[in-house]
Amino acid sequence: MLRRMARRAQGDAHGDPLDAAQERRVRAVLALGGVPQADLPDGVQQVRLRLLERAAKGYEAPRDVSAWAAVVASNLAMDWHRAKRRQERLGERLASLRQHEHPSGEDTSVLSLAVARGLDELPDAQRQVVVLRFYADLPVRSIAQELGVPEGTVKSRLHTAVRALRARLHEDEVV
């Protein structure tokens, strides 16, 4: 019995941790959760990945892989909606900034280009935290948890990156 459960958690002979019925169920949960058809394959892959990560960490296999996968799919659907709302809010904020602070489209283009160049010049770790904090609108605590680093490290990288970006913008005489 234990071997059968472990085998189901690790997958079939092809290495797939989800059988066909479990995959259909995951797709259905994602679709019913409002995830667009085009994003369903990514959602299914995320469920597979989480099951494989669970096994790689040495955790015991779920008692009912199908039920576990459905719960994970449901959580992914909620995450998809949160991310969509976050993007919409970010878009609204950027639009209001453009209207109030930069009436000229040319000014906005120059600033955007300068920021993009500045981001390209940052080390990968600094660019990553800037994008997650200011573009993905994630709090420092979440960034630290997702990257597996202390919050102080995230704050330090943000501080250094923002200082470098500010210097770049002054250097280019954009601000």
C-alpha cells in the first residue's frame, strides 16, 4: 500500500506525477476558477511542479493526490486573479501618474527609456528585487520569502538599486 502511494506521488513510468484523470480534474478546477483557456497548461504544470517539489523535499506523499492537486489548482486560480487585479491596479496607478506628473508623452518616453536603461545596468539580484517590489507590487516580506533571503537583504538590494537608478537618471539629466 505504501509503495503504491509513493509511486502515485512520484508519477508513472514516464515521470509524470499526475495521471490523465488527475490532469483533467486540475484543468477543470482551474477553468472553473476563472483561469483563461490559454493559461491552463501553465496551471497544470505548476501543479506538477509543486507535487515534484514536495517529493524532492522529502515530504510524505499526499494521501489523495487527486484531492491535493485540486486544492493546489484552486489556490493557483485565486493567485491568478490576485495577480490580475494587482496588474490592473498597477496600470491604473501608472496611468494616473502619467496624466498628473507627465503631461507630455515625450517626457514619459524619455523617462521610461532612461529607467529601462538603468534597470539593464543593475546586477541581476538588484534588478530582480526592483521589478518584484515596484512593478509586481510585492511587499518586502513576500519577496524575501519567495527568494529565500532575509528581509534585510531585500531592503539592502532595493536601497542600492534605487540609489543607482536615481544617480543614472540625474546623470542622464532626466530628473
